Amino acid sequence: MTDINNSTGGKSQRLAPDALFALDEPGTQLPVEFDDGGKSSGVESEDIGERIASPFDPSKIEVLTRTPTVSLLLNRIRRNTMDLAPDFQRRAGIWTAKAQSRLIESLLLRITLPTLYAAEVDDDSWAVVDGVQRLSTIARFVAPEVIDAEPLILTGLEYLTEFNGRSFADLPNRLQTRIEETELVVLLIRRGTPEEVKFNIFGRINTGGRPLTRQELRHALIPGRARTFLYELANTGPFLSATSYSVSPERMSDREMCLRFLAFNLNSPESYASQDFDGFLRSAMHEINTLSPAELADLADRFTQAMQAAERIFGGHAFRKRFRGYNRRSPVNKALFEIESACLANRTPAEIDLLAARQSVVERKFMELMDDSTFMGSVSAGTGDVGKVRLRFREMDRIFQETLDA
């Protein structure tokens, strides 16, 4: 069984400086996704080209506004009826102690905090989509034990400087009460609202000036084993090595890539027929949540095989576009990751050995694919189109088979 917890000895730096951009045509660069700090994620931005197949039925959309107190929200966290989506991109701990202290100072000054966004799930718990950091900060100050965190000691306050160095217990009773009785505004989507509608609504929300990515939404709204499984796969040595440590985990692009591999291992490309690529990936997360430990271990082994095979066969250009006359590495392309990894996972060890031995043949055939405008379109624009998904899988499998038959 593959050890999917191997994470390269605690390395946190995931971006290789020479893997951020690649020339498409002279003077142009492939567009990349960016993290919250404005840095390249190392992944080429993607146009999935999805469309709404049918309008939403307004009668099925139920959005409520709630104004619970801080004390009530902490009770929800304490009783596990509020899911802060562990390891979510806007997770606890990404703010400095000073930034967290300033938020507490806002509560003390009775400054209204931005609206929190959540979805009600089947067991009457709330899945927090936006506001994880704010709630985690408040919990860390008032009741750190509910999130298993170190107590927050106020620092760097701008107005209430006399409280620097104090904990919640050190505040006067009246100020403790003020915080506990502060009402926060929560926009809550009720559980009867269809899942695709929830994703559409939350996809329109700008948090901190940047919309949530689709994988961030899946992570927040689909709890279960899939969350941790994707994290584990994205932190394995084979994945990090095959992607040249160039994919930033900040906005979960790495986990989406792993999910795409899993989706096409659990379902054949021919089974994708809905034109809803996001729905296809959501269904895969739900399916992962139902798998047994043995089935997950088998998928992890297949993933490891695919990562190691891709690196052996494509080297430092695995999962990346290549252009004649340009040697700089392109950013990782999600559609290429999907087809190279899934197709290689279906090959036997002997076939992979032969493909690696005939690496130059694979490279030549791959460059021919890069010269094919139809194939290039299938990994560049409208990548969620049914015909393009099937075409790119068919073509990648073809060059592998032709290489084996050579």
C-alpha cells in the first residue's frame, strides 16, 4: 500500500521559479492562476466553458439571513454543528496575531463585521463558505479549546491600546459580555436548495476581492473523507516531484488536479456526457466519500503509479504544453494532467517501462499533438465540453498505444 502521507519532509515552498510561465507565441505568455497574494499558482488558467443547461427554479432557492450572537456561534462550533471546513484556503492561522487582534478590537468598538456565508447541510449543521478566518479568530480569543488552538493574546491594537497583552479572561466583565452578545450577520442557504444552485450562488460571492475557486467551494460544501484524501494525495512525494514542486496549494489547484485524476479513474471518459464538468467533479467527491479504506488505498496506489510514470516519460515537462523552439517550461495544464495521469494509470508496469524506454517517440508524438489545433483547443478553451474531453483522452491514449506498437 502506498504511504499517501509522505510529504517530502515538511517542505512548504511549492513554487519553482522557472516553472511559472511559458511562451505560446513570441511576445505572449500563457495565462496563469494567482493565489491571494497575487503570485502565480504555477497552474495555467482554464476556460472550462460551462453553461447552465436549464434555468434554476426560483421556488427551490431558499436563502435566509440569521443574526446569531457570538456565544451561539461558539456553541455551534463546540457541538460540531458548524463546519469550519478544516484546512480550507481561508483557514485559521493565515492571519497574523496583530490582524486577529484588530478584528477583536472591532468587536469591542462595536464595528459591524462583514456578512458570513454558510450553507445548511442535512444534519442541521452549517458549512461555512466565507468567514472561516473571522470565526476562527473569535473562537481563538473567546474559547480557544473549541478549535484546539492556542489562546489569542491581544497585540498591536490601534485604539484600545490599554488591552494589549491581555487575553479574553483579562478583559473587564462588561467587555467580555459585549463580545459574547455581539450579533453577526449570516447569510444561510437552506438545505432544500439544490446543490448546483448553492454552488452557483456562492460562486458569485467575492471574498476579499477574489471569488472562491470551484475547488474551494467543493471543499467547503462537501464534507467527508474526500477532503483529507485529496490533501494527502496532493502532498505525496510522487505528485510534488512530477509537478516539479511548482503548484501552489494556496487556492487548492493541486487538490482539484488530484480530484480530476480520481474522477476519471472512477468513471470512464465516455461516461462524461452532461456538459457539466463541475457537477462531474462534485459527484466524484461524493463517490470518494463512500469508498472503503481498501478502495482508497487502491486509488492512492494508482495515483502514485501515474505520477511516477509521467515523470519518467515526460520528465520536467509532465502535464505541461510544449512548443517548438521554446525550452522554457509552461505552467501545469489541468487538462493535460488529467489525461496523462489517468491514461498512464491504466497501463501495466511493463507498458510503462516500454514507454519510458521509448521516451523520444512519445515526445515526438506529443509535439505533433501540440501542433494540432483541434487537440490544442481541447486542452485550452471550453475544456469541459463533452467532445473535447473525449477527444483529448482518445488522442493521448492513441500516442501511448502507437508508441507501444512501434
